[in-house]
Amino acid sequence: MVKSLGAELWTSEFEDSVVMVTGAASGIGRAVALAFARCGAKIIATDVAEPALAETVALVEAAGSEGLGLPTDVSKADDVARAVDTGVKKFGKLDAAVNSAGVPHPPRPAHEVSEEDWNRVIAVNLNGVFLSMKYQIPAILEGGAGGSITNISSRSGLIASKLRAAYSASKHGVLGLTKSAAMDYAAQGLRINSVCPGPIRTEMFERDIVENPGAEQFALSTIPARRLGIPDEVAYSALWLASSQAAFVTGIALPVDGGSVLGHWPH
């Protein structure tokens, strides 16, 4: 059993920093928000799930930091622009962002994926990252001290994902977007990276298990480490990427997947 990780290495790294986290109502996004909060960062938390978003903000405050919950649909430019503007007005600046908002689609062969599912997944997972960065980047650069953006992609952004054409396409797109943006802003000190989680035990994964019997055993068969990840393991990867310890790191796609992108399945 993996224990929740601590934040000892970064207890003062993010003191008084302001970090925006999309998809913060649950799963990886919530873990990211709490990890930064425990390190002293103020959190601008966004999501479409309002009650759960309020719970995240309460947990941020219980961790001793300040949080602002802003209901936001990342696929809508006006929503994202409003969230960034409101957060900056509240806290005075934006130092970093972690873009975690994402949605899956039912497992289907590519030609059976509905246009509705395709459009929804691309709108949230890829367009949502683009729109988030479009408004986060000017806000971060305005501070004049560089900064960091971490986009949550997926193992499915590095290798093919059977029966998940839209999801895999969206996550591959996040990596291309991240690398191009990293080149655009490296000289200004803004580092832009991505994290590629393998199967992580989140609410989304638990729903997938219920809807698709055998999904957990299949997932385990693809992971050399022979276990699922936990949200904290992704969160602390994002913490490192945003920290001064990663000051010369930009444009990478960091797998956090128990080794599952290393070879063919099953292992």
C-alpha cells in the first residue's frame, strides 16, 4: 500500500506564491491543489463541479492556506478569461498553473466514437489546456519573474490507447501544445512542462471499474510496478516541475506510470 506523500522538500518553496489549478474538484487536480497549499501557495481552484470544488477550497484552507473556488468550464474562453482575471484581482498575481481538467469517453473502436463524445473530449482535454494557457501566460509574464505551467497529459499521450481514440488524440495533442509553448516562452523564464500519469486510483478510475468489469486487472497487467498510482504521486511531480529544483527543465513529458510506457503489454 502506498502512503500519502509529504511535502518536506518544498515547505518554503512556494510560500506566498499563487497557483491556479484546473480540474481541482477531485482526483489529481484536488491532490495538486492540496500539495501546493501545504507548501504555502495560495490556490485559484477551478472546475465545473461546484459542490466538490467548494470542498477542495475548504481543504486548502484547512491546510493553512488561502483558496478561491471559481466554477469554470475550461472549454469556454470567456469562463477561463474570467477565472484568471478574478484570481489575479483577488491575490495580486499568478506565479504558476497546473492544468488538470479532463474527461474520458466510453471505450469504443475509433469509428464507433460518437461525434458528441469526440467533440466533448477534444473541447475539454485539448482546447481547455490551450485556453487555460492563453490567459494564464500573460498573467504569469506580467510578474516579470518567469514561472511555471504544468499540463496533465496521460500515458495515452505517449503511446496508443486501445478503444480510446478521442482521449488518446487529445492527450497526444497536449504534449505537442506543451512543447511548442515551452519553446515560445523559454527565453522569458516561463517553463512549460507536462506530466503523463498512468492508471491512477481516482474517482474517474473507480467509475471506469464499475462500468467496465476487468478494467482494474487489465490496468495492473500494463504496469511493471504491479500497482496503481495515487493522486499524490502525480501532484508531487507537478510540485517538482514548478520548483526551483527544476529551473532548467522545460518542454518535457514526464511519465508517472510505474514503468508502463517502457515496453509492450502485458508485462
